[in-house]
Amino acid sequence: MIKWLLSSAIIVVLFGCFGRVIDSSYYQLDYVPTPKEMLNEAVYPYTVRVRDFDVAEAYRRNNIVYRQSPYKLHFYNYDLWAVKPEFLVSDMLFRHLETSKIFSEVRRSIDVDEPDFVIHGTVRAIEEYDNQDEWYAHLAMNMNLQEYKTKKILWSREWDYRKKVSNFEPIYVVRGLSELLERINNEAIADMDSVLNSIAVAVPVPTIVPPPTVPVELETLPPPGEIE
């Protein structure tokens, strides 16, 4: 009788341990784009398409990647990207370009009309980097501005940034990656602004007078709060 009770107790304990469901956590890159004062107020009369970025094969997955040495990668089982990194990075650049207003139109998809320029690039690393008692967000990528018709690369730049995070949790790594991406996109848009300004000065564009519009009062929404 005692053996039977002990066996039953062991079975209940084992079932409780192995039958427990672990919830997955899903993350995304996010920040509120803020135009820099250095950018020209005028909108350049060009359209641009943001293509999906390429991603190094090791990071082309929903699992958030972390490493503790240059030679060995690990993958979180339950801390996942809500969307694959190639779409997260491309979508944030699209949002940032729309806010900066240096192009007259920003597109993500292929339309009937050909764009004037295409932006594309490669994410070489998007990860958590553990160094002894310190955690870092690590983002390495490049970006190109290409003339659509001629396929000529007008601008290209590479970044390899890391940022120390304050807490040993993936959410703080994702926040750090978002801050790094914001910095990269700010620098990229400032560079592209200079390139477009050079083109606009070299090739004068006819002035188009828009029809009169009725002013509309818009309510400004506050930015989202910090992640707790």
C-alpha cells in the first residue's frame, strides 16, 4: 500500500513537471521616429521603394539569437521575434522615411509606376551578445540607395553597433536593438538627404504649384510609453 502511494505521488509530480506548458514571448523592434533638424524642410520630388532587407542565414529565423563567444550561437526557444528580422528592419525604415518626408512618396510594394530610387541592404547580425557579466544588443548591417533605372549605387554605408543593456532579460536587448536601429536610420536618412540635395541642385526640378487646400486641425497623439 505504501509503495503504491509513493508510486502514485511520483507519477503526479512527474506529470506536473513535464505537463506544464511554457508560454512563448514575442518581440518586435519599435521606436517613434523623430525627424532631425538638419534635414531640409522641402520634400524632394522623388519616389523610393524600400525592399525587404537580406539577413545573414543564422539570423533568418523567429528565434532571438544570443552568443557568448564569436564562434558559437544559441537560440532562445521561447523568446521569439513576432515577425522575422528582415521585415522588422525594413518596416521600421519605411516608417522613419515617411516621417522624415525627404521623399515625396515611400513605398514597400511593387507598383505600376516605377520608383525613382530603391533602398536595400543586409542585416549581418541582430543579436544578444553576452560578455561575462555584461549583456549587449548587437546590430550590424549595411544599406544602399540605388537609382532604379540605371541600377547605379548612389550611396552605401555599413554599421556595426552594440549597446550595453541594463537588465539580463531579452526585452531589454530588444529595446537596445530598437535604439541602435533608430540611430542607424537617422544617420542613413541624413546621408540620403545630402545625396538628394546634390541631385536636386544639379538638375533643377520644375516648380509645381499645388491647388489651394482647406486647413484642417489635426490632433497630435502622444508617443507610446516606455516598456515596463
